[in-house]
Amino acid sequence: MTSAEIKLSKFLENGIEFSCQMCGDCCRGFKEGEVYLYKEDIVRLANHLRLKGENGLRSFAKQYLKVIKDTLFWKSPEETRGKTYKFNTLGFKFTGDDEHCHFLIDNICTVHEARPFQCRCFPFWKMMVTNKKNLTNYSKKCPGLRLLKGRFYTRSEILEWARKEYKIEKEYFLELKKHNFDIIKVYPFLPKEMVENAKKLS
Ligand code: SF4
Ligand code: SF4
């Protein structure tokens, strides 16, 4: 999809109530997933932890990040058919027996004001708001989505979150594509050992 236009699932047309129930499971990647971060998230979190400049970003990456895989369907305006690309991106390393984000302590986010955009906009990710099946699948994992009570989100608020989320992902993808999917060109502060095993995929 090249357009930022997002077709909201009918289920969300009149808005929904949602409040986090603080179970912390999304901060464990729901046991099988990841927590994605983009450039702005990394800079904001490193600043928050007073890790300054290129060296600060490098030590932040070393301590808290890992290279993970992502996919995106993309069709350039000049193409008749698009394709699904596989590529490298960054996510949180997990820690502990329950594999949780380093910043989750007693089920509380200790970097709440600086948390990544993906954490901020959950559950209004594009893949969730455009597809009821995805939302239903996540409701099996997230008690807040099962309950659907609490803060009311209007249709336009939901769309706004999803648009921003898609824009961040799309901009990262296009920058990476411009650099022939070499993640170190997008994130020059990444320690070499972190990327040497991460194969370039496209
Ligand atoms: S899984 Fe849902 S209820 Fe649990 S912490 Fe995440 S958003 Fe909150
Ligand atoms: S940054 Fe905060 S909200 Fe995001 S995964 Fe870590 S603990 Fe959870």
C-alpha cells in the first residue's frame, strides 16, 4: 500500500472503549512477538537515560536492542504490482525468565513518558484497526481488549494513531530501501557485532 489512507474495520467505526489493565504482557512481546523501535524512539529513550551523543546511542543499542525481522507490503506508484519485503529492524532485547522488556518493573513501565511509539499507540496499530480478525486475535492476549471498558476513543483518534504508526514504519522502510536494506546505514551507531549476523533481506 502506498497510500496513508486507512480503512477502519466496521467494528471501530463508532469508536471503542479501551483501558490498559496493566498485565504487562505486551511488554513481554506476548511471549512470541517483539517490541519494535524506530529512530525517534531510540533517541528519546537514550536522552531519557542521559546517554548522550553517538556513544550514548551505541551503548543504549548494545544494552537494550537487538536486530529483528519485519515485513511490509509495498507498491511504488510506478509499479503495477507490489510485493512483500522482508527486512531488518530494531526491537527490544528481553530479559528474565519471563522474557520482559528491560524497562518493565513490577508490571510498570519505568520509562513511560519516553516509551516507544509502538507501546504508546497500542492497540491502534494499522494491522489491528483495519482487520477485525487481528483485533480478535489480540483480544485473546490483552485483557484490556477483552474488556473493552474505560477510556473512550473516537473514530478519528483511532485513525490518527494508526496513520502515525503506519507513517513511522513506512518512512523507516523507505529509508532502508534507499540504502539497499543495509541497517547500519540507517543506524550508524549500531555496534558491528549486532549486525554482522543480520543478513540483508529484501
Ligand atoms: S497486554 Fe493489554 S492490558 Fe496488558 S499491559 Fe498490554 S495493553 Fe495493558
Ligand atoms: S518501554 Fe515500557 S511500555 Fe514499552 S515494552 Fe518496555 S516496559 Fe512496556
